[in-house]
Amino acid sequence: MERRGALTTSFFHAHGCILVFDLTDAQSLNKMEDTMHDLRRRDEEMPVLLVGNKCDLTPKVTPEGVTSWAAQHNLEYFEVSAKCDINIKAVFDRIALLIRESPAGKKDIA
């Protein structure tokens, strides 16, 4: 709990967030609930992406469960493999675009 608290305080100055969970750990997505709540309490419009890592391995998280969770929180969802460099660039390109198009991003550019 202390670790999560320390991490979420660093979000207070962020313009976007990539929430990463482990596709091979069935509980890892559920652990994102508190973090998501903290993020939305801080800024309801902050761009957030949901990313399932280790797509190169056998998943223990159901696709239906992930898409349902993402839809419930109005998040775009990507599957990646950091090890195999699958979809990593796409995630960072997408969050950069969302930040740039967000109210905070437009304010920083002006």
C-alpha cells in the first residue's frame, strides 16, 4: 500500500498515464482499481491508456474481462510485450497524441 501511495502522488503533476498490468497474473488488473480511482479523483480528463503486458506469453486474464474493465473506465486498451517489443511504440505514440490534444497539453503548447 505504501508503494502505491508513493506512486500515485507522482501522478499529481502528470498530463497523462499508462496503466500497465500483467496479462499472466489474473489479479493484476484488479489491483488497478484503486490507482484508477485516484487518477480520476485528481483529474477526470487526464488521458489514460490501459496496457496489458506480456502478450507474448499465455494470458491468465480473459479478453472479455479486460475489455469490460477498459470500457467501464472509458480507456483505450493495448496489448504489448516489452520483452519482444510488440506495440510499445504504438502505446507511446497514442499517449503522446492524447496528451497533446488534451486541455493540459493544449495549454502547454500555447
